[in-house]
Amino acid sequence: MSKSIIACIAFILVFSLTASIAGAANYFEERLQVIDSLYQDTVFGGRNLSGQRQNLIITFTPGNDLADDLPSGTDGYYAVIVDADNDGSFSDEPNSSYVDSGVAKPNEPKTVTWDISSKLSNLPDGEYRVGAVIFNTNKVDWSKTWDQESDRCTIDKTLEVTDVTADPIIFSPNGDGVKDTTTIYYTLSESLSRQYSEVTITIGESGGTKQLNPPAKPTAGTASGTNIVVWDGKDGVGRYAEDGDYQVKIFAKDAGGNEVSNTSLLVKVRTK
């Protein structure tokens, strides 16, 4: 028998042994489910204007096969782990990548809440895999038999509305064809065109020296980068604004739950 054939047989035997340890078990009665606490998708981590974070809810149920592999009267162990280095493996992750761990009892549902402000808060925004691993022992022990379920999630902790300006700042919306409109510019740190995201512009609701009733709400752009919106100087029902200073409020919200309100811009109507 050639050396190459022997080597191939040896590789198959080692692979088979590894699979029998790590992959042959079926310790889940109900599959892993990953969902955020607000929008029922898998994007989380954002902070709203009230300071509340959007968390990730991880649920699973250990199954009867775990009981069959345990000594009588003992329980297994679970760990919820984030593949922080995105290398496709949970076994090489340090303890700092563990969201939660504890006793795994067959047919006892587990619900784990990942609050990004207290667990793995230093992870940058991006896509990660989170997994639940169940061991047939009373601790995390990768040399024993284990089973895992995993799913993708996205951390989104940041949203910015910057570079808010208008040109001209002073304009005269009176229908004479001269400076009848002003162009509002702003920059979004990410696209807000997906589900659960939004951008609204409200002019003259509060602040400034004058208010509009109802306020103007021109259609806002949602693209990442610079957005351009033209205001014709009219209120929410098409009447020209009186002379005065009007606050421009840009509210933005993303799928991660981040909310931002920028009220730094005042535009000035001067028709006299």
C-alpha cells in the first residue's frame, strides 16, 4: 500500500473521530432563534433618543438526546458565544466572547438577552455569527461531546446626521422668481432606505423666531453620504412662510434602533 493511500486513510479516520465527538450529537429539541427586541429582525445594538438600547434575544431548548448522554441525575452545560473574529469557529473564542453560560436541562427552554452595552461592547459594527453550544458535561469542555446551533446577527450601534447646511441661508419665498427656495444639505453615516429605517425633515415646528402650523415636511433623502432637499418656503398646507427664522429638524432612525435628531440649522425668510 502506497504512503499516499495510508495518509488518506489516516486523515479520514481522524476526521471521522472528530465528527463523532463534535458533530454526531443532536442536543437541541428546538432550534436556535435569534431576533432583536424591537423590530423582530436580527439587527440590534442601537440607542434611541430616550437612551434605551435594542437588544438581541437568543432562544433554544436542549433535547432528550442530551439526557441520554448524561450520567443519571446530572445536567449538561450551555454557552452562548459570539464568533468575534469571524473565523467560523466558536471553540477558539476567549471567555470575553461568551454572552452567557449555565446549566442545560433537557426540554427546559433557554432565553438569553444580549445587551451590547454590557456584553462585548467593544465589538465594532458589523455582521457576526452567534451560537449556542451544548456540552454533555457540567462545564465548557471542547474535548467532550457537544452540539451547536448558530445564526447571523448585525451589530449597529452608530448613526450620525452631520454637515447640515442650507444655501442660501436667507431666502425670499414670494413667487418673484428670485431666491424663492433654499436647498438643505445633510450627510447620513449609512443608508436608511431599508425596512424599519426612516428620515424626516420638519421645518418650523419649534425653535427659531417663527413657527409654522402645520410645519413643512419636505421629502427627505435616505442615501448614505450627502442628501439634498429643496424647501419652497411654504408650510404644510402650501402657504408661504412669514418673515422669520425657522428651525430645521432632521430626525433619523435605523434598523439597529439608533435614533438621531439634529436641530442645528436655522433658515431665514426675508421678503421685505
